Amino acid sequence: MQIIQKITVKQVLTEKSRAELLEYYETQRQTLEKEREQLLFEQKKVEHKNKFQREQVSDYFEREVHLRKEKIKLVDFQVEQLQTLPLGSEIREREMEALAEIAVGDKWDASLFNKTIVVTDGIVTEIR
């Protein structure tokens, strides 16, 4: 019988992976900044058209802009943490689902479900 189990993928921090992650975070930050600027522009545009619902429109856009600012703060924090981590550290990259084969008589314990894949510079280096 096959069951679906979650597998953790960890990335070993190297100079190359650090540079790639920093680039990814910078791209993410720029995207969020553009979204925030676009929301501010749209807010002014909508407020000029709808003079009757200014408060509702303003509340909506303020909430969305605040959300983008919080996401930017999170990205900045992640960059800060990434820069302080020593090389060789394992960073939890994602969780995936995989099929696991089980049969009558198999030992049912935590080792069956705690699977981890370790990746170094895009190459699987270990399966635990």
C-alpha cells in the first residue's frame, strides 16, 4: 500500500546559494515595492472618481499598502538573517509530498515519517 507523506527539503548554505537567495529576496522586495506604489496610484485614481465612498476606498487601500509594507519588513528580516548565518548551515527550503510504500509487518514509528532531503548547490547530497 502507498501513503502520502511530507518530506522536508533543506538547503546547505554556500556562497553560491547565499548569492542566489539574496537575489531572490531582492527581486521579491522590488516586486512588493512596485505593488505598493501601484496601490497608492490606484487609490488616488479611485478616490477622484468615487467621491461618495472615500472612506471605504481609503480603508481598503491602506490595508493593502500596510500588508505590502509588512511583507517588505519580513523580506528585510530574512536578508538580515541570511547574512548572519554561517556557511554550511541548513536552511529549510520547503515541504513536499511523496509516496511511501508500507506493508504488513513494517515498523510504524517516527522514522517512517521524518524524511529529509539535503540539497547543496542544486544537487541532492543526502536523504535522511
